[in-house]
Amino acid sequence: MKETTPAALPLDDLHTVEELANKYPRILSVFTLRWQLRDRAKNGLAPACVRVGKKLLISKTRYEQWLAARAGNDAHAA
């Protein structure tokens, strides 16, 4: 069985919850991000996350992709 290697993430694409919220304060808050990250395995956000020790880092690019996919799903549900 062949193992698949996930695509490499540039280090400058990884942010803490606080960094990402501070970068986009009109759209994101620490509370919102933490709420979304709680169920990341169920809501599909897990591929955007990398754990380094106790730190949970989020790929800005993958988070944007996840958000766009959810926006598309919400539009179809309406």
C-alpha cells in the first residue's frame, strides 16, 4: 500500500489562532476560529491545521479554501 504525502506548506503560511485573527479583524475573531477548530475533524478544517508541540497552527491558504468551500455549500442550501 502506497502512503500519500500531504503537500508541503510554506512556513510563512502557518499562523497561530491569534495571528490569523489579528491579520483579519473585520472577518475573524479568536473566538470564531477556536469555535471552528473545535470540531475540525468533523467539519473538514483538519487539513488546514498543523500541530507543532502544543501549538496549533493554521494554514492561511487552506483555511481560505475551506471557507470558500463552505460558502459555496451554504449558497446551495439556500
